[in-house]
Amino acid sequence: MQAAPVRATAIPSFSAALRAVESLLMSSGQRTARRNAWTSVLEDRRRAKDRVEAQRVLDRAADRP
């Protein structure tokens, strides 16, 4: 009777598995952070445009007698 061949598949250590999970979570977190940052930039630009327009309206109103 012959012994079954031994397979040399390495079982990942707990820390390696934790790092893999962390990298998956971090990558989606980074995408979310970038998306949120870009949304904030666009909102800031919109507010700046609104402020400029409001200032123009106020300046025109102040120039009228």
C-alpha cells in the first residue's frame, strides 16, 4: 500500500489574511473618500459662483439711486 502524495499548499497566516482583507476594505474606502472629496470641490465651486453672483446683484443695487 502506497502513501498518498503530500500536497504543499501553504495555509496563509492570520496576519496575511488580515492584511488581504484590510487592503480590500481600504481600496473601496479610498474610492469613497476621493468621490466625497470631488463632490465637496464641486459644491465649493458652486457656492463660490453663487457668492460672486450675489455680490454683483448687491453692487448693482447699491449703484442705483
